Amino acid sequence: MYKTYDSWPDLAANAYEAAHKQIDYNDISHIVFAGMGGSGAINDIFSSILSKTKIHVSSIKSHIIPNTVNSDTLVVTTSISGNTMETLSILEDAKKIGSKIIGFSSGGKMQQFCNEHGLEYRNVSMVHSPRSSFASFLYSMLKVLEPVIPIGKGDVKESLNQLEKTGGLIGSSNLTEENPALELASWITDIPLVYYPQGLYASAVRFKNSLQENAKLHVMIEEVGEACHNGIVSWEIPSNVQPILIQGIDDHMQTKLRWKVFKRFFDEKGIDFKDVFSNEGSLLTKLMNLNYLLDYSTIYHAVLSKVEPSPISSVDYIKNNL
């Protein structure tokens, strides 16, 4: 798995430059991104970026299609394995409604369904596992969906350049104290509670998912503004929870004020916390590079804890009994 993560910058760049045919849809009033697990984390990136635009966007992590979906809706279904039950259900319902559709997978039932019904579909190869395929799928989708999503080539290139720099800092060729992913992994010894601003939700959720799957840890996440109204009270009693503060370089001034007060509160309570900051740049650059750093830290944590990151037998158990 670590070799795949070392290759993320190359996988991302190659995926964006690949000859995937772009979609050609007009009159789209609503985009629905449907996917679970690692595929859902990709959709969270799109949802976060498009939230800054006037495009109506929904990210669905279930088998229930929104009632707002109609013929002017573009439904983007992503299942890296191609066999995710919930996403296949969304795909079938979207076809019945007559919405515009495109499917992304590495094959499986999704490819079969799209081919049988003449639906737009793109095959993207899985690399090691669904969660390890994050970079190649995201950048393939960025290229294919470029005509309908306002993410400029400049932002994509910036994110790829920064990904290369981040890889040199956090990858397996730099197993030193200067590696921030390894340092974060070493710091986590109990239950992490990840605080984040709304704009970095996609990275917080992905970090939670990867800690659960790779390091087999219980994890909590909470938006920092909401935590000021309730969650902060839980720190009045000592616990084995460790706060991790994911912050954007250019967070809103009100968010920065809350971070400042949060840290003062933790200092006064003698609570050790960990700061994690985004890179500068576009939202795509911030989210993708945060995901890279945080994801790699979960692999390092697994190694330090002598846990094998790849198997997810509990997920297999659930799937086999549904």
C-alpha cells in the first residue's frame, strides 16, 4: 500500500493526462454525486469545491436518490469496485427518472449496467484498493467532467505540482523527524477527535475513514464552529481523546478567532493537541494535499502499531451478509 501512496503524484498526473473522453451535456441545473466509502470521499471533494459556485450540488452516501432529481440533473455515480450496492441503486433510479448520467468504476456491475443501457461510462483502473485509488479516480473525473464544472486547468496543475512536493516530504524515502505524516502518526496514541472548518470537511471525513480502515482506530470528527456550542464542554472532564485541529491557511476570520480561543482553552486545561495546516493555493490544492498527508499518516500509524492496513474483514463481513 505504501508504494501506491508514494506513486500518488504520478498516478494523479497520468490520470488527468489520459485520453478519457469528456462529457457533452447541456442545461444542467443540478449535479448529484453518488458514492460510498472511498468513492464518496472523492465526491466530497467535488461537493466542497462546487459549493463556492452557483451550481446546485448534492453528495449522496446512501441508496436513496433525492426527490429533486429530474431530467436536468446530472447524476455522477462512482464505485471504484463497480459493485457498490447503494450506488448501483442510485444509478438504476436515475435511469428510471431520465436524468443525465455518467458512471465511473474499474468495471463490475456498474460498467455492465451502463453498457447495457447506453449510458455514459468511463473505466478507471483500480490501484491496489478502492481507497488507494483516490488520486487516479479524482483526476480522471476532473478531466471528464471539465466541461460542466468550473475548475480551471490552472488549479489542477497547481494541485499536481504541490502534490509532487508533498510526496517528497511525506513519502517512504523520508523516514525522518522532518516527515509531518510520520510525526502525526507517532503522536496519535489514543482516540483522535478531528476538528475542522466547514470548507475542509472533505479532508476531515477522508482522514476519519482512512484511520478506521488502515489503522483500525475509533475516530470522531466535529466542525469547529459547531463544537463551540456543545462539543467543547466534553473537555471539562479528563479523557483519552486527542484533539487534532485541521486548519486552512486562509480560513475565514471568524474561524481563525475560534481556533485561537480553542487553543487557549486547551492550553489552560493542559490538553495536548496537534495542529495540521493546509497548503496555500486553490481549494483543490488544499484538499488534495491535506488528504495526501493525512492518508499517509494512517499507513504510518498502522505500521507503528503493527497493524496490517490493507485488509478490511469487517467491511467484507457486512457485504457478505447483506
